[in-house]
Amino acid sequence: MGLRFKYNIVLFLTCLLGTAAATGISYFIVQKSAIEEIHRSINLIRANAIAVRSYTLNSITPLLSSDNDILFLPETVTAYAAHSVFSTFKKTFPQFNYKEAALNPTNPADLPDELETALIEKLREDQSLGQTSTIVENDKGRFLTVAFPLTIKQPGCLRCHSTPDAAPPAMVDLYGPDNGFGWKLGETIGAQIISAPMAIADRRAQETGIILIAGFSIVFLLVFIMTNLMLGRIVLRPVRRMSDVAEKVSMGDFSVPEYRKAGKDEISSLSVSFNRVRRSLERAMKMIDD
């Protein structure tokens, strides 16, 4: 096994391990950054929903409140308004999902599934939590799901959700007296649950990995070519020349000219030492012959 082969094996393994380590670290960093970007998108969706809820509560509901005893309009409900606006948003971005789920909702469509129930219960157990998140995997891919607590902070909400007797009769006629009542001030009754696709983070991390592997491969190829050229010129060729001279001298042929490598590196020093040994050997052989 030649010196060049050994060197190339070590170089290849070093570059392979370096590329793998750099790709793995960059994949993690890029994916983390992409997930933070997804969180920002989710926060924007939530901010929009909160703005719609606030506008509905402060501007729409007061205008129509006088008719609640006769005719209940879902458009006056903040959750309904937020869902309606998001449904328009979803036509452009179908991969995002928004839901206001409650453990005891007025509208059965707002009932949470098993995962949503677990997220709501977690928020109810720890009132200091501003949000909780998890990654969900299904047949459509991986999704980052974030739940924000829906807490009763305004006494006006209890007008519709304290008891059936206090609620607008039109609302009770529409949804019945069994659901959406018994809420208490300060209670976390549900959550705003927003899901965004992880494909953005996965795709960006994969693209970065491919770019890094391609970049490192090009660099490795250049390093391989340059170092092999330098190894051959600076080390292997002089050593091979000295080896050929040593072979002939060892057979008693002193007619071969001395090899002196120019420079001040270790190989040059070795060639000087080798020539000195050769001259000493040549003088010793002449003394024996005399």
C-alpha cells in the first residue's frame, strides 16, 4: 500500500466525516430557523383572528344586540367571525388550519378531537402557559400545531354562557339549552388551535443539506487534486528519486549522480544527509578495495 493511497484514504475519510458533521449541524440549525418562521406565521394568523374578534365584539355586536331576543345572528359571535375570515384566507393557503375549540361549546362544530382536548387540558392545568405546541403527523404530512388559551376575561361573555335563562332566547332556540353554559370568569374554556405545515422547514433543511454536500464535494475534489499534485511534486517524486539512487548504490553502482533537492524543507535536508551517507560509503568501499 503506497504512501499516496494511504494519504488519500485518510483525506477521504476526513472529508466524509467533516461533510456529514457540517451537514447534520446545518440541517438542525436551518430547521430550527424554519420552525421559528412557522411560529411567526402562526402568530400572524392568531393576531388577525384576535383583531377580527375584537372588531366583532366592539363594533358589530353592539349594533345588533337589540335583536338578539328575536333573532340570533351567528355573525355577532366573535368565534364565528374569526372562522369566517379564516375560511377566506384558507382558499389561498389551504395548508393552514384554524379552529376555536371548546370543551363545552355552544356550537357542536367547535367540539375538540382527542389531540385538541389534550392541548386544552394542558392549558387549563397551567394558567401561566401562553401557548403549547406539538408536531402532528398524518397522511397529509407533518404539521406544527400550536394552541393558545381562550380564557373568559370579560363579564359580557357570561351573558350568553352562564345559564340558559340569562342567554338570549334566540340563541337557546338555535343551539339548545344543554351546551355552552356554565362558563366562569377567568376560566380557560378552550383554545385557538392553529396548524401549519412542517414541509416548509423540512424542504428548506433538505435544500440546505444538498447545497452543503455539493459545496463540500467540490471543495473536497479541489483539495484532493491540489494536495495530490503537491504530494507528488514535493514528497513522492524526491523520495522516489532517492530510492532509485539508494537501490543502485546498495548494489555497488556509485556512478549514478547524486540527487539534491532544492529548498530548505525536510525532504531537502534528507537528500543532503543521504548524499553525505553515500559519499561516506563510497570512501569506505575504496579503502576496502585498496
